[in-house]
Amino acid sequence: MAKLVLSTDGNVVFQYFLDNDRLGIGRRALNQVVIDDPAVSLAHAVIVPVGNDHILEDLGSASGTFVNGNRIERHILQHGDVIEFGKYNLRYMNPRASAETDLDRTMIFAGLQSVAAPGPDDPRPSPERLRIPTARPARARTPKARVVFTVGPRARSTVELDRVVTMFGKPGVRMAVVTRRPHGFFITHVEGDKHPRVNGRRIGAEPRQLRGGDEFEVGDERVEFKQD
Amino acid sequence: MSHLIIEAAGLSDVGSVRQYNEDSILLDAERGLMVLADGMGGHRAGEVASRMAIESLLTTLHDKVALFSPDDDPVTLRPVVEQSIIRANDEIFAAAQSNPNWHGMGTTLAVAVFHGRRVTLAHVGDSRIYRLRFNRLQLLTRDDSLLRDQVELGLIAVADASSSHNRNLVTRAVGIEAQVQPHLRDDEILAGDLYLLCSDGLNDLVDDSDIELIMNSLKVNLPLAVHHLVQAAKDNGGHDNISAILVRLREAAPAEAPRGWLGRLRAWWRSGVGG
């Protein structure tokens, strides 16, 4: 269960457990979290539970609401976040909000709107227009490499291998891709009767890892692979 | 009008973290029937639910689709698909009531039934259907998910959605309640179209732009394309099961002109023999 730890000067003053109700924060006694500090407004901020999230919202307070030093209007609380109120700190503790394991399990939850059957007059944005970003971890490693063409129509030009796959050769005739993975770059035959050559030797159906200085040929193009 | 040839490849992978794969997929290129299900529930009941959904749909649709000639009005398939999903819902819901270990189990669904020059698409939950047409990827389904509701209602900004923990909460699934209302749509298909059915284990970890790039680069080799999609999700963390089905549609008649003198000779020979 999530909780809030109120402290000042490093001393814990109180702990609040977050259940399914909204929780008001401010100087006024009606709030669930009452902070007696002149920098705090009467009704300063509120924490609203939505699904697995607790969303912190500033209520137009005079001095603003700060999380980990950044001023926010609305913020999805993360385990360990520190909300600052004058000389008081409110730390959000929710191990569930950091453990990726069980939260990933798909579960059913009541929707927020009565979803009418989407018809032509559906006012909501089309799925195409509203894209929710992926949950891909920012720490995902992307190695850097490039190729320099030595033979063929693109000779002497350089191409950065900065995408997940890069095509070589002619589609419909003879083609290979170089795939960028966390642990390196791999060349794979895609189509055509002649497989690409790496350092003069034809590769099979399996991907072949490339090392700095490797030369490979796809059709009439030859390139040198350079990795940082 | 000739019919389009359907080619398909699919993969369902446990991912890099989970112990079990609760996704199930079905590919029947001959009948143009593609189903993907992402199960949920404790005690491995998610596996039971997704497999039950696949088997139920296979049984119902397999027989019914054969009754329709591809030249029939394609809209007639829509109620057939809808009824088959409702039936799967009934079966899973009844099974869940009968076994305490299965209580609360359910599954998402993404269904595509290709028929003549049309496709009937259906989905429940957050499994998705995309289409690649003229090298551009388009999402055709709207996720039944809490996070999507929140973003649509303006409760959280699109940019903040990645810090939400509500990604796994679906607002609709098959087998959870006595009733289910699937989302259905019909589309005209074109030669060259590529359809992708996937579980959230893919699109949660691989950006649409990367999905588009992989599909565009590898569309001539469907098994390799599917493998690359799943691999990309695993490389980005693979914290969920990952399933993907790719379907390519192409013209039945060899449209391309024969190449070289030998090709032309062969074509001339074939046309002579064929009358």
C-alpha cells in the first residue's frame, strides 16, 4: 500500500496511508494532510488515485507545488518522489509503483467513460491521432556504428546505422538488413538467391554479428562497417 | 475480380521476464482467419482463457466462414465475427464460474477475417491491429485501456503517459462478464497491404515508427519480419509476453512482366499451352 511520509528537518512527523479517496493537502484543518507553514496555501494540492496511479495536482497555490525540485501542475507520483511544502517534505512511498514485475500483468478495470459504440460521429480522436508513448525504458542501450561505401553507386558515402534496421541492396532482387541490438549489429539475408558476403565469405540464413573493420557485400555494393 | 492471396507469419514469445506465456495465436491463411489473444488471470488462468478463446473462434469461424462465398456481400461477415466472440465470451465466463482457480480469468482479442477483397476486424481490450499501406503504418484499433481513457479525457498529458502505472489496466476483455461488446469494422483490402495483429507486449516497447520501419524493410520476408518485431520488443526489455501476426496480401495473377529472354520465352510458352 502506498503511503506519504511527512517530515521536517529530517525528522518524521507523520505517515499517511493512501487508499481510494482523494487526499487534500494544505494549511486548512479540513485537509487530510494539514501542514502548518506560512508557505502553504489553505488548499494547496490534492492527490487523486486513478487505477494504479496517484496523481498530484496543484490547486492554484500561491507558492506552487514542487516535486524533486521541479514545479508541477499535475504529476503522476513515482516511488520515492519528494513533494516540498515550505520547510516540510512529503515523500511518496509505493514499492508497487517501481516494481515492474506484477504491475505488468494485465488486469481489468472499469473505464472512465461510458464508451458508446464508436460510430462516424465519434467525437474522440482517431487511434491514429492519439499515440500513447511506449514504456520502453530510457536506459535501453543503443550502440553506435556506421558504414562507409567502398564500391557501388553510393561509393565514398557514409550511412549512420542509427535505426533499428537499415536496408542494403535492391528490394525485389537482393537484399539484406543490418539490425541494431543492445549488444551489437547483425547482418541478415532477406531475399535473393545470393546471400551477402562478410569479409569475402557468404553468410547463411542466420544473422551474423559485425565487428569494427568488417567488410560486407550485398549485390554490387561493398561497405566497411565502423563501430564506436 | 480475382482474389488476393493471403500469406501470414506469426510468433508468440514468453518475453524476457515472465515465466509463462499467456498469449495465444491462430493463423489460418487458407481461410483468411487470424486471431490473437492475450490472457489474464491468476494461477496461469490467463493461458486457459486465451487458448479457450482461440479454440472457440476456430470452431465457430472455421465452419461459418466456409459457408460464405467470397463474392457475397462482405458485410455479412460482421455479425458472424461478432457472434463468435460473444460465444467465446460465454464459454470462458462459464468456465471461470465453474473453477475457483479460473475465477476472474479473461482475455483480450484481435481478430481479422480476410474475405474476397475485404477484411472484417474485431478487437476487445488492448491488443491491436495495424495496417501498413503505401509504406505507412496506421493503427486501426482503439485500445480499451484506462490509460487511453485518461489521455483522451485530458486527465493526463500524452507526454506523461509513459510514467503512468496504468498501462496494464484494460477496461474491456472477453470472459470477464456475462456480456461483451467487441469493436468491429470492415475494410477494403488492397494488394500490397500488410496487416499486423499484436499484443501490448510489442507496442508497449517498440515505437510505432520502429514497427513501421521493420515492416517496410522486411515485408518480402514475413517470418523474418515477425522475428525482428519480437526481437525488438525483447531488446527493449521484453517485460511482457510478445505476440505478433503479420499478413500480406498480394495479387493472385503474376502481375510482373517476365524478366530476360528466358522469362519471356517461358511466358510465351505458358500462354501458348494455356490457350
